[in-house]
Amino acid sequence: MKATVAETPTAVRRGTVLVVDDEEGVRASVRAILEETCDVIEAEDGGVALDVLRAREVDVVMLDQRMPGEPGIEVLARIKALDPTIVVILATAVRDVRTAVAAMRLGAYDYLVKPFDVDDINLLVQRALEKRALEREVLCLRSALAPSGWESANAFEGLVGRHAEMVRIYQLITQLAETTTTVLITGESGTGKELVARAIHRRSPRRDQPFVAINVAAIPDTLIESELFGHERGAFTGAHARKLGKFELAHSGTVFLDEIGSLRLDLQTRLLRVLQEREVERIGGVRPIPVDVRVLAATNVNLRMAVRQRAFRDDLFYRLNVVPIDVPPLRQRRDDIPILVEHFVRKIARECNRDVRSISAGALETLVRYDWPGNVRELQNVIHRAVVLAREPVIQLHDIPLDLALPETGVGLTEDTGLPLREACDQFERQYVLRVLESVRWNVSRGARRLGVHRNTVLSKLAAWGVQRPTGADGRSASL
């Protein structure tokens, strides 16, 4: 048995690839292809490979399927049991493609078909190493979260979620925080754009200085100029004293301009000057005042379209859009909904002094299915209501607002929707059946008796609605 390493002259850590193949010539060929870009280790069979993995850190395993003793697919299972984060690439003959696909279902990253193509090996290994590096960076980010008390371990500076787009945002925040770069944060209302801005500020060297947020759309046109830039005493009727604007109040800190797309064109010109010259001039003032602020802006409208429609200055757009961050809507990251629900339940229960600890599978299924037009803010409000009104430590389906239990339209029956009577009745029937099943913990026989119908009727309705009985809290399927 042997395990040899192609040493690298540099002290900088490079990716490490373990090549597992019983043919020495194949191992030597792969080493020759890869050793300029990464460290290469060789192993002649699965047993040696597992010994290597126990002894040192490996990023990628290139695993031959056909070897004496254990075939590659069985070694794959043992590798994943030892360390599920290792990236495994299966090498197979053409006739073994089905086996390779089966291996991918078991956790393999990809497969290569023999005879190898040099470019294919380089490209696939590089992608695998990049995947491994990204996972390492995510782990580093999570280790920096330092959650405490009730706070979710999945939270990053107040942002919650593990979706790939959210991880990318965490990475951007970490990269941008140490700079003074202007950032434009885009996304639908309620997605958490201000949380992104606050996270950038808290990670920056300005963290101990003011963070001044202003919702441009919420301030009347007659006051917005004074709010942003300040005014001198006597500058206009009612100006009885000098007032400092938001930029002066944020000196040495950060200004967050929310809904920047609603700013008047004449004030866009003044804002552009602030960004370029780093100085403001109060209304009625006679001299410019230097300000040292970092500007973060956010909008839920398409500013590029606004520029084409001449509703937004193109030079200001380019000045703000130095680094864009787009926050995805909640419906595009449904896998994060259970994490957000857990986070909000714990947080709100603590704040409201309520003994509410979790949510039932049926209620959670309803929340995951809903499209959330109001995004995370709407979800938080729904959980707040459910926590306050829940009569048990576990939030049930009847604690969730009725309109969320409707089909994907999300339309409430109390609204004048103009639905035909039959469709409205069908929607109510769905709500009612689901709530009854929730009340009997999804025991279909008991639910059918309560509904006064045969259990097969209930099962057929569930099938027609595309509703699956949820898994119980103990991990077993709900009772039939």
C-alpha cells in the first residue's frame, strides 16, 4: 500500500486532489496534468484512499469506479460517511455512465469518462476546487456570526438564510465593508434592503459612527431638501433656527437613502454634487460644508428604466451603482422560509414573553407554499400575529391567517375577488379540510369522521389539491 504526494514549492495553500485508481499509469497521467495547479496525492485502492483522508485534509477525490476489491461507488459512500463535505468526481468507462449518474445521486459532484481529456480534467477539477473554496468561505462567515441567546445560528448581521444568493450577499458585504464604495441595493419591498445596508455599516471601520437612514419616499416634497441638506435660520417661512441635514448628522458615518428612485430631479443634482465634492450647502447657506460620509442607497424600482424615461439622472445612477447588490424576493428562496420562521418565532416569543416554541408541519407547509408578495416583512408580521394569538406552544394551521391557506393566488375570501361561486366554494373547502386535518394531527380517518365523509374522499381531495400529508414532529409519517 502506498500514498505519494507531488510536493509544491510554494507555501501558499493550494487545493489538494486525491487520485484513486489501481492503474499506476492513470495516476501518473492525472498527476502530470494537475500538479502545476494543485497538490496531488495518489492512492491505489479505496482502503488506501480512506487512510489518506483520515490522515490529512483533501479537497477533491478523483475516484475510479472499476477497481479490485470495493468498486468506486461503494468507496464513495464510505468517503461521504467519513466527511460529507469532500468533493468526489467519479471516473468511469463509457458503459458505466448509468453507474456514474447513480453515484451523483449518492453525493458525487460529477463524473469523467475514460479515456480522459486534459481540458475536461482541468476544467472539472477547477470547478470542484472553487466549490470547495466557496463552502470554506461560507463556514468562515458563519463562524463570524457569533449568535447569542435566542438569535439564530443562520443569521448574518440580522440577515437570515442559507440560499446561494444570500450567501453571495454575505460575501459581498464582507468584501465591501472595509471600503468606502457607494453601494446600490435593489429588490422588492420587504426583502431586507435596509438590513443589508446596516450590515455593511456594522462591518465597516465606521461602525462606531452614526448610521442615518432616511426614506426619501416618506418625506413630503416640501421638506425633503431641508431633511437631506439642512437649512439656516430664516431661510424660508417657519425656519426659526438652524437645522442640520442628514448628511451633516452622519458625518464620519453612513447615510442610507431608501427609495432613492422617488427623489426629485432637482435634488438629484444636489445629491450628485455631495457624492462628487463631499460637501453640502444648507438652504439659505453661503458656504459649502465638508462632510465625510459613506452613501448607501436602495430602491425597489428599475432605475435603468427610470433613466431611459428621464425620471432619474443617468450620471447619478452611475455614481450610485458602483457596486450593485440585488436582494432576491422570498418566493425565490423558499428553502429559507423554515429558517426564517424558526428565527422569528424565537425572537418574537422572547420579545412578547410568550411560551411559543415551534410551528406544526401543516402550518409550515402553508407558509412555504405561499408566494409572499410582501416578502420577509410580511412573513415576520404573520409570525408575530401567530405567536401572540397561539393557544399552544406549537403554532397550528388555525393560527395562520386564512388567506395564506388558499391556493397559490393568495387571495382572501373576504375580498371582493369576483370569483365564480364554485371556485370560491372549492377554495373554502380546501381551507376547511386542511384545518380539520391539522386539528386531528393529520389522522385522515379521524378527520374524515369529523368531516362526515369517507376517508377515501379526503385522500382523493388531497391528491387533487396536490397536498401531501406532512411528516410528524417525531420524524414518522402522519397517521392514516
